[in-house]
Amino acid sequence: MERRLSIASPVGKLVLAEEDDALVAIGWGGKEARSNSPLLAEAARQLDAYFAGRLTEFDLPLEPAGSPFERRVWVAMQAIPYGETRCYGDLAEAIGSAPRAVGGACGKNPIPIVIPCHRVLAKSGLGGYSGAGGLATKQTLLSLESRSRGS
């Protein structure tokens, strides 16, 4: 049974989704959702701490739905340290793939922010961002991490 919880954030209203005791999605907007799930409460607490610059690494059970290839890309993204970036080519080389395929998997990431697809850039600039607000949201997340890391 899926449970959902809406929270406010600096990048808009987020809706967290849990299934079988794991976080399965973070989306923007949508209908207001409330749940008394301890996992969603903890995810909300960690996201609040992240946005306040007090948390640099999430510790949540994750179960993103995707192909084996997409899951490999998402695991590689989670290895990018807070406040740092990599280009699609770096991830492609790390997992033995092509940059375009990595970009496609980044765009399908169901748990953005926690699985930090915003830390993956194109060789020539920011690249894309599939979350609400697009590149403005990506820039906000990168800026937040840059400021927090510098202090």
C-alpha cells in the first residue's frame, strides 16, 4: 500500500511516496497528501535538514522503480559527494555506458534530491532537469549545496 506525504520546500511543494517500508518517489505539486508513516516523517525531517544546509547525506531506505540499467545509474549518482558534480560522461565511464543513456536514466529518476540527479551536468553546462522548475530548480539545489559546503 502506497502512502504519501506533502511537504513545503524551497523548490516547491514536494510529495513523498512510500511503499513496503521504502521511499519510492518524490514528486512536485499534486494533491495534498497526509500520512502518519514514520518513514515519511523521517524523510521529511531529513529533507528539511538538507534544505537548511544541515544534512549532506540522506539515510533512508530507497526502492526506486526502474530497469537494472537505470538502477546502476542511480547508484552511481548517489556516490557523488554533496556539493560536487560529475558530467554524464563521468557516470557513463564509471558504469560502462554512454553519456546519452546516462542522461536518459537521470531524467527518469523517481526520487530526485535524495538520489541527486541535480549533481550530474552536461560537458558543456548544466544539462537538463526533469523536476518542476527545470534548470532553475537544478541551479537552486546546486547553489544550496555550494553555499552549505563553503560554510
